[in-house]
Amino acid sequence: MPIDDAPRSFPVEQENTPLRRRAVFSASVAAVDSHHVRPAGGAGAVRGHRRKLDDDSLKLIDDLTNRPMDPLFMDSRLARKPSSPAATWATRVVVFVICVAVGFAGALFVQQLHTDPRRAVRESWASELEDQTSQVEDLTGQINDLRGQIDEITRDMADYGQNDTLIQDELSSGMLPVEGEGITLTLADPIAADGALPRESSGGQIRVVTDADLQQLVSLLWQSGAEAMAVNGYRLGVQTSIRTAGQTILIGVNSIESPYTIQAIGDKDALARAVSADSQPALYESYAESGIYPQVAKSDSIRLEAAVSGDVTHARRSE
């Protein structure tokens, strides 16, 4: 058969005819025009510059070349316009509220993660401690008030002017401030003494005043009739001791330093004789060898404050 007489395309059987459908939601489905050949108009009909032939193979090649995207997929990308502006704003409001709610919930969750659980426990303990401290302060105030009332009642009931025995007991125990004539005995460490040296003589070390020296002088004054005494202003009472702690001399719990002053109330002449060089030559000689020189001064009036007494817990009056 001559080439010019050959058909331009072969007809497709009815059962093999391809189906081409548009998306039903496409607004332009009615205006979509086929790009392929139509039976009407002749086999060699040409539209524009594109040749349209009624051939499946040519149609497939033409679609793959010029329209690689499926028409249904193209129609699925078509955006539907909202029905009204109210629906648009309602959608925006709903989306905004959801975003705010999600953001708020996320912030609370992050804040909870950063919260220290021990902080609440510490705050609870601090609050309990403040409450307990407040209660202790209130109870302490009540105790002080009750003690003041007891002291006031005791003073009202006691008759110091008629009870000489009670006065003598309190004077001897140092519970009352006293005033009267007496002496003042002063002694100090040698000028060459160093406070860092031991307080006892050893080899070539310099001797200084010790607690034993003060105890000896105090005992002499008690034996000579002293009624009240104080060392460096600290009253000697029934619960007061003269002792050494390390290199420091203590009167009770109070530390004292050189020069040491012993004040004694009593017969000033008798007390002065008891601690004079004539009455104690050996003692003064040992002092002189170490460079210690006691000084005695008589006074017509010496005032001594009351001694600090502690609470008695074990001592009981003997029947």
C-alpha cells in the first residue's frame, strides 16, 4: 500500500477506549477541553500548532511529554473558597484559642519541670522553726515574769531587819552586795615575765603569780576575819573558785590578768597585819626572789557587788 494512502492513526476498539474524568469539585470541569483528537472533523484535523490524532499510543506520548501531572491531582490542589467571611474569622479565632491553650499548657509544664521539690520542704521546715522559736520566746518571757513575781513575793515576806542569821548567811555566801572598811592587796607578775611562759618556776624560767598564790592569800584573809572578798572585781561566793585553765587564772568562769587585786572587807588593821611582810616573811622572801612585790592599802569604805550564783540542783538541806 502506498504511504500516502495509509491512515494517519489506527482506530481504538470500544473496550480499550481510555476514560478521562475530572474531579467533581473542580470549578472548571465543565470548561475543560480535551487536548486530544476527536473523531469529528477528519483524521488529519489540526488545532493550533498541535496535531491531534485518534491514536492511544500518540495520546500517551503527548500526555507524558506535555502533561506529566495527572489531571485529578491537579484538580485536588484547587483551593475551595470559604463560604463567607464569618466562617473565615471563626476559623481563625478557633485556631488562635487552640494555640493559646497549647502554649499556656506548655509553659506550665516547663515551669513544673524547673520547680525544685526540695524548696517546698525547706519552706515548711523554716515555717515550723519560726513557730517553735516564737513559742520558746513566749515561754521564756512567761518564766521570767514568774521569777520576777517570786522574787517580789520573797522580798515582801522576808524581814531582813529582824533576821540576823539570814543576813549573815547571805553575806558569807556573797549573795548580797556589801560595803565597809577593809584592805586592797595588789600583786603583779615580774616586769620581765612573758605571758606565754608557764606560770610555775622551772629551771631558768621566770616565776609569775599563780592561782595557788591567790588561793593562799585569800585563805590568810579568811582566817583573819574577812567578811567578804573579791578578786579583780569578781566576788568570791560559795560557788566561786580560783583555778587555772591553761595559762589563764579564772575566778569562777571569768578570766583575770595581772595585776591581781584582792579586796577584803573586815577589820582593816587585822587584815593588813595578816598579809604583811612581818607576818609572812617566808612568803614575801619567795616573792622578792621572783620580782613580785605585794602592795597593801587600807580603805575606810570598799563596796563589793553580789556574787553570781548558779542553780542548785543536787544539794539539799540536811535534816
